[in-house]
Amino acid sequence: MKKKLAIISGITGQDGSYLGKFLISKNYKVVGIDRFNSQNQKWRHHYLKIQNDIIYETCDLNDELGMSQLFRKYKPNEFYNLAAHSFVKSSFDQPLSVIDVNAKAVVRILESIKQITPSTKFYQASTSEMFGGKSLSNLSLNSQFNPRSPYAYTKLLAHFATKNYREAYNIFACSGILFNHESVLRGEEFVTKKIIKFLVNLKEGKSNSKKLSLGNLYSKRDWGSAEEYVTVMWRILQNKKADDYIVGTGQSLSVKEFINYSMRYLKFKDFEWRGKGLNEKMYLNGKIVISIDPKFFRKTEVDRLKCNVNETYKKLKWKPKFFKQKLIQKLIDDEYLLQSFYSKI
């Protein structure tokens, strides 16, 4: 049987790397595209030992000719669009660039599918940030969108473009509205990675900094496992009917709760929180180790996000294994493995 061929944009990111590994295990031929093709960008692939199993292509998603050539060359069975400007806070600083990457590029991909390979199945990485709001739980496909950042409103445009091409041109185009999903491969600008890496280094006496600065400790998120969620992306494209899906755990934790679980799993003793508001700090053995810095607050904060995934569980026959304590334990255990990997190269 001929191997299926999948193209993954954003192949060197957290999700692209795990999805590449998963599809390779499913006997796919995987083509990975990114704007840059350097070894420094591929550290996640070396960690996962998949660098020799991926065909790398350098392509800017807003290059119309380059995109057309890519589809004519490979005629993919599936296309997973995971490329994005994905850091919410910095999206406020460069909104026009974010529009190009997160929205215009998606329309270019869909146009290439429509014109060149209309049988290609398309997956768009949508985001829970599209819901916005001050305190939202039990979110579903019927919930109102209220984006509160350039990242969120550009993702919403791409989400509706995907839906429009599905309905107008009968393209098998789907969106997965993923809630926060974490892993050891997260970029170091993301809060979960910052917390885990700092605390592991602190535990091992390797921390260059003796204090970690964070933003809103009471922001709550529905945190799941990126390694698990990429398998849901694949399931979405294997379903008989193209549709959109909510992907999450249905559970939420605040940043402060995330820290407390991490501290307990690492067996830190004698830690306590003191103060309120911007003066709240965590002390370990009487010394400040975590404090608040206003520069990490967003211009428009999203206080709480939690989803209702009952319909997704039913349609895709899938439930997450890692959330809350189990997720945090996995992140910490994997951080030790990653640091061991780096010590050997």
C-alpha cells in the first residue's frame, strides 16, 4: 500500500515535532515546512530522533508561487497548518506581521488546495484564545467568540476561513480549537516551561537566577498534553465528516496552583506565599524565589478558560490521560530527560 503523505507547517515547533513523530509511527511520509531551515531550529527533532525521517522544505506560507509549487510537487493527502505567531503577549507588538502569518497564509493554503489538490484534507490549528472573556468555563462550539489579542483575532479569521472553504467548496477542512497544551518541548517564553525549568534547576542547584518573575498568578487555564493533542489532530482528519472540534480536558488550574503542585512533586519543603496583589511572593526557606512583575501582564487579560469536551470525546472516541497533577508530573519528569539529553551533546 502506498504511504500517505502529510505536509506539516511549523514542523520545528512543539506541536509540529510531536505530530511528525506520531505520523511517522503511522507509516506516513512526512514533509515539514518552515521559513527557516537551520539545524538550530531542529533541536526538538533531534531530541525525538526523527530528523532523518522528515523531508524538509523551506517555504514562506505567504509566498503564493512557492505554496503552489509545494502542492504540485507533493500532492499531499493531508495538510496540517501548525505554523503561527503563537506568543500572545508579543502579538500586541507586531499585529500586522501576525495577520500575515496567522490569517492571510491560511487563505493561501486553502486556495492552493482548492485550485491544485481539492482532495487534500486540511487541519487548521485554532485556539481557545478566540473565546477571550473575563471568566469563561464550559466552552463549546456554540459559545461566543470574543478575541482579546492580535493573536486571537487573527486566529479567528483563519478559523472562519477554514469553515467557509469547507462549506463553499466542499473541501475537507477542519479546525481544532485547542486549549492550552504543554510539553517539555514548549518554548521558554511560555509560563509552564518557565516554571518547570526554573523549579527543576532550583531543586538541582543549577539555577543561574535565584528568583522567577511571573505575571497573573490567578489566570486559570485548561492545560493538557501536547503529545496527546497531536493524536487528536490526526483523528479529526480521519473522521468521515469534516467538522470543527473543541480539544481540552474540561479541567482548569491557576498559575499559582500549577506552581504549588510542581513544588510538592519536587518535594520542596518550607515554601509559602506572602503578600497580596503585585506584592505577592513565594518564599522557600525564608528567601524569595517567585515574585510578580507587571511587565508580564497582558494588555487585555483572559482570566479563565475551561472547555466542555463531551461532544469531542463522543465523536472521536478519545479522552485525555494527562491533566492537572499527572500533566505536571510528566512535565517535570520530561524536563529531567531533556536536560540529560543536552548534557550528552
